[in-house]
Amino acid sequence: MLEQAAHRLKSDLGYLGATETARLASQLEERGQTGNLEGAAKLMAKFKSQMVRLWTSMGEGTGAIRMSQIAGST
């Protein structure tokens, strides 16, 4: 599941030019492929942080993106 989700995100992020976030997705994809989840939680935290930055920059000035919905906040 991790491998598939990370693969899809990696492709989309690369298309958007979000290279650092795509690199993190690639690392998560690799973890899913190998089944070696050591350090995956820390990597996922970095990925989430990068995604929040990306969503913030994409939504600045538009009001189109509500961070509480995207970032999983309550």
C-alpha cells in the first residue's frame, strides 16, 4: 500500500516540479518495495512537512486550499 501511494505521489510531485518532496516519496516507495520500514515514520514526517509547505504555497492568496482538511488536522 505504501509503495503504490508513494509511487503515484512521486509522479505527480515530479510533474509539479516539487523535486524534494518527490525525492521523499521515492524513498517511501522504496521502503514499501523492500518491506524495510526502518525509519519510515521519520521519513513520513519529513514528507508530510514538505507536502504542507507545497499546499501552502499553492494555496497562498487563493483561499482554495483549507490546510485543516489537507494536513489531516482537526
